[in-house]
Amino acid sequence: MSTNNSTPSKSTTRRRFVLAGSAAAVAAPSVVKAQGPTTMRWQSTWPAKDIFHEFALDYAKKVNDMTGGDLRIEVLPAGAVVPAFQLLDAVTKGVLDGGHGVVVYHYGRQNALALWGSGPAYGMDANMLLAWHKYGGGKELLDKIYKSIGANVVSFVYGPMPTQPLGWFQKPVTRLEDFKGLRFRTVGLSVDVFQSLGAAVTALPGGEIVAAMDRRVIDAAEFNNASSDRILGFADVAKTCMLQSYHQNAEQFEILFNKGRFDALPERIRAIIANAVEAASADMSWKAIDRYSQDYVALQQKDKVRFYKTPDSILQRQLQVFDDVARAKAKDNPIFKEIVESQLAFARRTVQWELDTVVNRRMAFNHYFGPKAKPPL
């Protein structure tokens, strides 16, 4: 048998080279050029020292941590880029990538947006209003409004706020006549409610209220809670705070993303953002219980503030006036009417369930801490 010792042809050599190269390509790990993190510049509608800005930072940190730094959100305080009431426009136009505020602050664009925070919420508390938003059709209605006004945003509503005080005054409010001619700060549908009660109302963002009271531009004001009010200095300009009100019985925060920026994110990051909203919502509500109660004590003991319960006659009148305001706006605004009807249907079922189910905590409090309480141990 003969042996072929001839040199391989050019075609054979080329074929072996291609096969070897293919095998090497399969065996060798692929090299992907690393991409840097996505960064977003946000602004809140709150002063840097306010606990609300802290809540915004808390949410950003959760996202930054959960994405392993693949998305980095930087949150600036109110006024760093735009005034607080201009947040929605700034995010829509891409001046900001996102922001943290409240839906009610967009009231000037569409008055139906105030129904996410102004008014009695038909007896619902803030968690129930959030339940309506997520499971009762509220989210779809909010998206419908934003589309109608050309807001190019993705909105996440979160963070239940406890009932807000009637406000800070120079003396206790004991009768409806005390509102006549009173120069008062509030926002949203509460503007209409307090005007109907006889007040001269001014809408101001949180960071401008105390200065306006100090300069006597306004006589009285409401903002939100013991911690924010103490940090912002309300006790420096008034020593009387009236607790309990229906003007903002239930409200929540809003996280906004520019829609183009949000949609461009990987699906994994978008999922983290959505789940971080719910984690932040729970954490915010727990932190609020701890901090608000501490500052409630400090306002009384250190700052010598006197707290009074708003008289029932004023609370009842608020409900009547709110209904008048809502009827008038629903008559001229179909989506306002649609939202009210949706909230009423959800509230009828859920508030009845809660009232029938949840035991009276006042009785338990008096048992353990009232004047006739005995040490339980």
C-alpha cells in the first residue's frame, strides 16, 4: 500500500483553519464590553430638611441597592431645578428624569387629580384609598387623566399618609365663623372647601408656608404631620394646632418617571422599580408611626404647642361643603364624576367591612393608659 506524503492543498488548509476557528469561538467565553450604570436626576417637591424628602431618598436608595447600582437615582430637593408645583411638567419634558411628590400638586392641570388626596375619601383611610388605586380602578383612571393632559410620565402612587391636621392657628378654632376672612394656606380641592367656609385661600408649596406666616402674608395654614410641621418650623410662628379634619383625610405620595426614560430601561430594572415602590410604601408607613408620634410629644413638651380637636360642627360642615364642591366639578368634568363614582362604590364596601370588623382601639387605650388604668404587669 502506498503512502501519500504530498503537501495539503490550499483549500484543505483553509477548511481546517475555518473549523479550528469555529471550535475556538465556541470554547472561548464571549467578551462583552461592560456598560456603566444608568443614572437619573430627580427632584422632590419637599425642602431638604423635611421628612418627606427623606422618604424620597429612602425610595431611591432601595432602587439603587436592589439593582446593584445598575440604576442610580439622585434626588434633589424642591427648587433645585424647578419650583415644586412644576414637577409634572419638568418630568414630562425630560428636564428631570423623575420626581417625588403628591398627585394633588398637579391640581392646576386637571382638578380631578385632587381626588387622590383632597377631601374625606368617602370614609376611607389612606391605605384604603391606595387599595382603591391599585385594585379598584384608580390607577387606570389616573393614567387616563395623564394621557388627556399630555403628561409623558409613568406614575406610581404609594405611601399612605395619616389624616392631616385642620391646621396651625393663632388661637383655637371653635366655630365656623372663625374662618371668615382668615388668610389660609392649603392645596387641591381643599382650596374650594376652605373658600366656601369663608377663608381667603392661598396655595403654597410646603417650603414656603412658615415664611409666609412669619411675614403675616397668611394667618393660618395646614401642611401634613407632626414631623414635617416641627422640622419646617410651624411652632415658631403659631402655638395652636387643630387636629382631625376631612379636608385631607387620606393622601399618598407619587413617584414619577419620564415615560421615555422608564420604557428604555431593561425589563428587570422596571420590575425592581415597581416592587421597590411597595417596599418603600410599607417602610414609609412604619417610619411615619415612629417619627410622627415622637415629634407629636416633642411639639407639646419642648415647643409648648397646644393641640385641640376640631369641633364636630366644623367636621360635619366640611363634609357638606365638599359634597357641594364635588357636585359642581363633576357637572362640568366627566372624569371627575367617573372618579367620584368609582371611589364611592369602593368605599361603600370596604369602609363598611372595616367598621364592622375592627375593634375600637380607644377602649383598649383607655384600659391601659387612661386615668383609671391599672398596671397590666
